[in-house]
Amino acid sequence: MSKTFYLTTPLYYVNDVPHVGHTYTTVIADAVVRYRRMCGDDVSFLTGTDEHGLKIERSARQQGIEPQELVDTYAAEFRETWERLGLSFDEFIRTTQERHYRAVAKLFRAVKRSGNVYLGQYQGNYCVGCEAYVAEGRNCPDCGRPTEFMTEDSYFFKLSAFQEKLLRFYRENPDFVVPRSRMNEVVRFVEGGLQDLSISRTSFRWGIPVPDDEKHIFYVWFDALTGYISGMGYGTDDEKFETWWPVDVHLIGKDILRFHAVYWPAFLMAAGLAPPKRILSHGWWTIEGEKMSKSKGNFVTAAELSNVVQTDYFRYFLLREIPLGSDGNFSFDGLRTRVNSDLVNDLGNLSQRTLKMIRSYFGGVIPKGGSADERGRELRDFCSETARLYRERFGDLQINKAVEAVWELISRVNKYLVVNEPWILAKDPNRRAQLGSVLYHAAEALRLIAVMLGPIVPEGAASIMNQLGIHRPLEGNRISSLEWAGLESGSTIGKLSHIYPRLDKKEFRVKVKNRRAPGAAAAAAGAEPKKTAAGGQEDARIDIKEFAKVRMQVARIVSAESIPKSTRLLKLKVDLGSEVRQVVAGIAGQYSPESLPGRLVVIVTNLKPAKLMGVESNGMIVAASDGGKPVLATFTEEVRLGSVLT
Ligand code: ME8
């Protein structure tokens, strides 16, 4: 029987759209599970959404909708984003699902039976405006207003009773938290003493009720952490749970380490369940040197990333740029430079030149490897050493180091071609066997490179395999295919194409600038960057004539309804004074149909009609994109319907 491997990402809060930080975690997880599948493991990759809590309840109230409606939209956004980016999760758990409620109740009962729960009083500084306890200080960190000291009934978990048990567990499992520096942080924290933990609230309602005392709902972390077991059958499917638990890796950002490395194992120990095998805590991305924040305008959503570049490009950048555990700085310029130098130049060129020579000199048939000369033997040895390093490093979750090893091989093969000069050998018919051997060696090394890059850049790796004439799906490549001579002499190569287009600096900057607009990728693909009068710099400005081409008019929404099977689109009827038109808008995530009739909006009225999900749209509603979320443009003063915006 094959070994099981279970890995999770955090369950993301649904108060935001997926951004580059979430994408980072999910991409690492995806690379690791692709590698484990290659090793022949039976893999389960769980991700999902954390949907309860005061913030959600409040945000829904502000929008005049039910919390459930709000979380449905965001959860769908996360799920669809990961699917669109080709991230290969097996389970998607939502903390509002029935199976999750059952698991939380079961875990609580088990912890309570063990004598580790008691009813007490929670005290702290409470912000009445925000309806939330604040960690410290007399003023609320969110709204700045003074807080009040409050007391409420709460169930407590006896975390203090777990200090010794946890410390023993850390001693016995020194690699429980990776990297080691973070393990040390956790040990120091626990050595400093543990306070009992409040695990229920009575001050708001959007949460899971505590069994037998429904005045209380669970504290979000008790609820959310349970997602790692509720998604794997705890409380609903014992066989599934037995198969997968304990988890092999919880992959998280460093911000939530304490919850995973201290509270979570303690809850599990109390319930008589095994703690996780490993917590991998990765570093934090800043954007252009600053903490990502919407107000600073340096917020990069997953949708924007994929508007600007293909998935392989940002996968490669995120996985290669920083060692797991370290912080990094994300910049679009850094991404472009990295992609152009590594993927386009190093890998793209190696693949092109090798395959083109096989096509020109051998009519596309893979030549015989023959008996290798010394340089050939050296290359083989280098390949097997690279495969060894790659496996060792990936096994240790040092992904960027594994990728570095592959890049050393790429540059070695490029050098091998330079010193062997196949283009000179090709001129001499007596050296045809040698020419064949050199090209076989280069092509076989290229195959090994593609196999190793499968978990990192799956699209490019699959393209190289196809061009080598190996048409089995990438997933079919087992780690055993890292043995030399897997490429069959006499087989025919596939159709050749460039795997990776170069990112042109000027065009790319325009794309980055326009990334927030829906359809930015398409618009930018055809955009011709212009020179400024001052010279040189790219410029996306337009003149007034171009602006005048777009006709925007004031309208009032008459009716709005959902479109079946679409989580994003609404069908609107809008009154332009002289006519009523039908417009389809991607705003279902933020606006419920009932909230829209009567609103004044701006419509682009001279767009060619289009069909969205089979529904005709005669115009476009104007909205700001706030971190990917649409916010409708409107007027605060009375204005005649049909008035033109100039
Ligand atoms: O914490 N750089 O959810 P969350 C790198 N619901 N990673 C980042 C990042 C950044 N700038 N920003 C976010 C929660 N992340 C809880 C988890 S688990 C039972 C409950 C990633 O939506 C990173 O993985 O705030 C971090 O741990 C996670 O997003 C936090 O996601």
C-alpha cells in the first residue's frame, strides 16, 4: 500500500479576496503535493475558508445582507480562484458546513470529558462600537475610541495544564516546527507559562453554538482549527479520518504559528487525538518593501496576478525567490527580471536549441546515446547528483534549494552544448555518432529537468515533455523516471514551440498599471505603450478624443436578479430616461439583488452588446475595483437620468 500524505493550508478568512499572500501559501502547498504524488504517495491536500466571527457578522450587517450570503460569495471566490490557477486541492472545507459543525461539537465534547473545560468569566477591555475585546490598551486599535472593562461568561480550555506535555512533545519532536528558529520561539513561549484560554463568546451570534449551552458560540480559533479534521471525516466518517490523521504538514504563515503549534496540539491531546506531525511556518511577503494594505494601494490580489502573467511565472517567482521561512519583497519588476532570466533565457533557450538541433540534424528522431565519452559521463553523473539533491531538499521542504539544484543542471547542460559544439560536429559526416550522442545527452538531461520542474512550473514542464515526444500526462511521472536513459532513442519529438514568451519591460509595466481593470490582461495584450514628450518612459495616458469615445450616462436600476449557476453575475434592468436596458454586471459578490433597485449608477452605453453566461448585456456598469471588489459609482445629488458624463 502506498504511503498517505496529508497537507493543509490555513483556512482563509472570508473578509478579503484571495491575495498574493494567500496565493503564496497555496502555491507552496500545491508544489509539495505534486512532488509527493510524484513519489507515489496517496495524497490529500486540504484548503478552505474560515467563515465565522464578529468581523463577518458586522460586515454583512453593514451591507444589509445575511452573514451566510456574504460568506457564500467569498468562499466561492477562494475556491474558484484556486481552481482557475490550477492549484490541485482535494478537499475544500468551509467552517459553515454541516460536517464541520458536527466535528466541532464532537471535539468539544471529547475535550470536556477529559476534564479540560470549565465555565468561567472572560474579562478584558471591550470596544462597544466594534463589539470586540481588544488585546491591550485603553483605546480600540481599530476605531481609536476608548474601551470599557467588561466581563462575560465563557468556557475556558485548561491550556495551563498542558505546559509540561507540550514541552515534552517538542523535545521528542524537535522538527515539529520548521524552520528551527520558529520552533525555538514556540518553546520559549510555552516555557514562559500558559494561561487558560477562553473558547466561547456570548457577545455576538455568528458562530457555532456550544453543545448544551447555546447562549455561547465557539471562539473562532477553536472552530477554525477543527477544520483540519472536519474536512477529513472527524465526526462523520471514521474510516476516512483514520486513514489521514495525523496530518503530515500544516503549512501556515508565521503570523498564526502560536495557534497551530501551541493551542491546536493541546486541544488534540486533550481530546485523545494525535497532534500534527509538522508545522511549516513560512515568511511574510511585503509589496514593494511595505506591508500590503488596501489603503496604501499596494494590495495585489490573486486575480490581478493572473491578469498580469501566466501561472507558471508567478509560481516560479514565489517559490524560487525566497527560502521557505524567510520574508521576501514582492515586486512586479523583480518578477519580470526573474522570469526573463531563468524561465525564458536559461530554460527556454536550452529546450529550444536542443530540440531544434534534433529536428534539423536527425529529422526529429531522438538519436542514439551511444557509449558516452568523458564529458557525457560527467553530465550523467551531474544529473544523478542533481536528482539526489532535488529529492533530499524537496523531502526537507527546502523548495527553493531544490529548484536551485535544477538550475545548476540547466546551466551545466547549456555549457555541455557550448563545449561540444554540435553545430560544428554536424558539418562532418564522420562524426555523426558523436553528434547523436551529444544531442541525446542534452535531450535526456532536458527530460530529467522537466520531470523535476513538474511540481514547480507544471505548464512549462508539460510543454517540454510534449515537445520531447513524451505524451503521458505529467502526473504519470514518478520519481523513478529520474533514472538516466528514460528517453527512447528512435522516438519522434513533438511539435516545437517557445515555452515561455519574454516579458517586455514597457508592455509589462502597462499591464501592471492596468491590472485592476477587469479584462486587464486582454486590454494590455494589445496595448501599445507610447513614449512621453520627455522621452523614454512608458505612458498609459490618452488624449481627450479617446476619452470622448466612451459614452457614460446616468441611469437608475429598475430591477436586479441572479443568473443561475453564476456566483458573480447579476442581470440588471437600468432606466436611462429615454429607454430601459439590460446590463449584466459582475457584482453579485458585493451586492444582493434586493439592495439594488432604485440606485443611481453610471452605465457605459456605447459598448457593443455581449453575452455573459448566455445573457445579453447592453452596456457596462461603472465600478471602482477596491482590491478586486467592485464598488458602484453613484451620485449624491439629484441628476437627470440619461445625463452624459463628460
Ligand atoms: O489567519 N505573506 O486567515 P487569513 C505571506 N483564518 N503569506 C501571507 C500574507 C503575506 N503578506 N498574508 C497572508 C487566518 N498570508 C485564519 C487561519 S487556520 C485554521 C485559520 C497567508 O485569511 C499566510 O498563510 O488571515 C497566513 O498564515 C494566512 O494567509 C492567513 O490567512
